[in-house]
Amino acid sequence: MRQRVVRVALTAALVAVVLLAVPLALAIRSSLYADQRDTLERSALAAAVRVSPDFVTGDPVELPAPPAGGRLGLYDPQLRLRAGSGPRPGDTPVRQALGGAAVRGRAGADLVVTVPVSHAEKVIGVVRASTPAAAVRDRVLVAWTLLLGVAALALAVAVLVARRQARALAAPLEDLSRHCRAVTEGDLTARAAPSGIAEIDQVARTHNDMLHSLSELLRHERDFTANASHQLRTPLTGLQLALEAGLAQDDDTRLRPVLAEALATTERLHHTVEEVLRLSRSRETVRPTAGTVAVRQLLRETEERWHGLFAQDGRRLECAGQDAPADVRVPGGPVSEVLGILLDNARVHGRGTVRVTVRDLEDALAFDVSDEGAVTGEPSRLFDRGRTGDGRGTGIGLALARDLAVSLGGRFSLTRRHPTTFTLLLPVDQDETEMVRGRPVDVT
């Protein structure tokens, strides 16, 4: 911005100087030449009044001193030089002056003024005054040099003023940019200071007001999430303890499977609450709170959990993990949550057989969840939070799955519209068999 302000100011000053200096330079040139011709004319007139009518008969004539660096001469009607200095014989300006009018012009390299000498209404001679045009040209060049120096000084002052104004305008904007970067990095306490420039101060006040409102909104959302998680964990913990006590005391073989399933469900719900709370604390990629689990074991647990629900709807669930490396482990909680969201989405909005497959991409694992339905909504807005009614239930679930995937350093996307296929892509480290945080992965 500073360079742009300086360029604009310099351009404006240059245009103003050119528009002023060029006419002024022409005016100076015209004025100096006109002054020199006036000087010659005054010298010629002063000499003409000293000429006596008797000079025609041979009476000597005393002419005044010629102008500095010039010549002054008296000519008779036959163009002969009778007194003073000048060309022999008289030139064109002398011949023109015999007509009875003063002549101002040039003859060769000289500026010439000729004045007729009259007696009894008859021209009896001509006074010729001349000076070299080079002398006037030198004076013009000196004047133009001074004018150029003044113009250069004006441009230098304009640059200095423009640089100062550029600093004054850019400094508050740069300060506002630094505050914006600080906010981007997570410092919601950064506030822009007033600068003394009304327009920029208005932007700064709007920025501060927006940041204050955003901070309050985030604080309320985080407080709500923390409070809701806290209030859910307490009854969940009590429910888990009650179910564990029931399993330890109840010998009824019919109730034990039911109690065990209820206990497993509460544990999964507890992990879900923990994951939601983790996401609310930070939008960055962080290590999940849940432990890691082998991919094949995760698929078995997923199939056991969801097989019954699909069977009740008369549909099949197939989980294929034969291609998954045996030594690779993934965060069980977040991955299980994403798969759960996709399976619930396929059960409610999809149709036909649902398949969960794992593909080994060497430096990543791809979890594909597909069914025999089709996506009818706009894919670019499929993961917008709060949108429903387009045939795929694009509400909170898919947006939450995307956030969980990002928190693991992976990607979550719709890879096929028909049949519907969602893919969770997770980067892995084969040496440590754990998630690699923050490394980009190519989708092939």
C-alpha cells in the first residue's frame, strides 16, 4: 500500500509539474526574445532621433552606443552604410524599413530591428540594431535549467510528503492486519487501537465489535458443550456402575446378555461424549482421548453392533477387512464414531446391502461405506451443518463425521453418488502403527 500511495502522489505531482512547467517554459522563451527585441527597438529609436537631415549631404552622424554585444548602423535609401556598424550593403530588414514602418525580425543568426528615419514625410534613412540570437538562447537555457531544478525540488518534496502520508495511512492498516493474524492464530483478546484516521478507526471499531461478539458466542458454545458433557457424564457413570453391579449379582442367563449390551452401549455413549468435548476444545489436529485398536477388531465390533439393526430392517451388513494390514492400529473412538454415523445414515436414508471395506494405500487406510442408494442433493453442500431434506439427511451427522476426520489428520468425502459411497481416509505410519498427525494424503 505504501508504494501505491507514493506512486499515485508522484504521478499526480508529475502531471501537475508538466502541465505547469511546459507552458511556463514557453512563456519564458517568448518573453526573453520579446525583451531583447524591445531593447533593440529602443536603441534604434534613440539613434534615429539623433540623425540630422543633413547626413544625406555628407554631414557626419554621431550614433549612441550599440546594445551590449550588438551592432547599430545608419543606412541611406541606397542601402549604403553611412555610420555605425552592420552588413554592407543593407539587408532585407533595412529594405523593408524603407517602406516607412519599423521591422522586427531575424537576419541569419541575429535578431534585427530596423527603424526608418523620416524628414518632410519622406524616408531619408534607416537605423538598424542587431544582436546575436545565441545570447538570448543562452539566457533561455539558463532560465529553463532553473525551472527544471524547481520542478525536481517540487517532485522531491512531493515524494517525501507522499512517503510520510503513506506511512500514516499504512501503519494502522498493518496494525489491524497483525491483530487479524493474531485472532487467526487463536488470540481472541487482540484488539485494534485507534489511529486518528476516521475511516480506518471505523473499520477498527467494527472489527473489535465483531471480535467481541464472536468471543462471546464461542464462550457460550464452549460453556454449553462443557456443561452438557459434564451433566451427561455423571448419570452415564452412575448407569455404568449400576449395570456392572447388575452383571455381578444377576445369575439369570436371560438378562445377562441384555445387561452386557446395555453396558457396552453406555460405554460407547461415554466415549462419544468425550469425543464431542474434545472437538469443542480445539479445532486443530490433536491426539484422541480413546486408545488405538486394530483395524480388523474395529470392523468386527462394528459388525456386531450394527448387524442386528440392519437385520431388523431386512437388510444385510457386510464388513470386509481382509485387505487391512494386521499391524496397523487406528484410534478406536473417533473412527468408530465416523463409521457409526455413516452406517446410521445408510440405514435411515439408504437402501439395499451396506458394505464396509478397508483399502490399504500404503501410507493411508481408506474406509469405504456404501449402499445401493443414490445421493440426490448437491454434493458440494452435502456436509453443510443443519441442512436436511435432500434425500441423505445432511444435518449434523455428516458434518460431525467430517470434523472427526479432520481432527485425526484425515479426510472424509463422498466418492460416489450412485451407488452412494462415503470414504474416510486416514494417514498411517507403518513403522509405529499409529496415526500420523497433520500429514496430507493423496486420494487416488
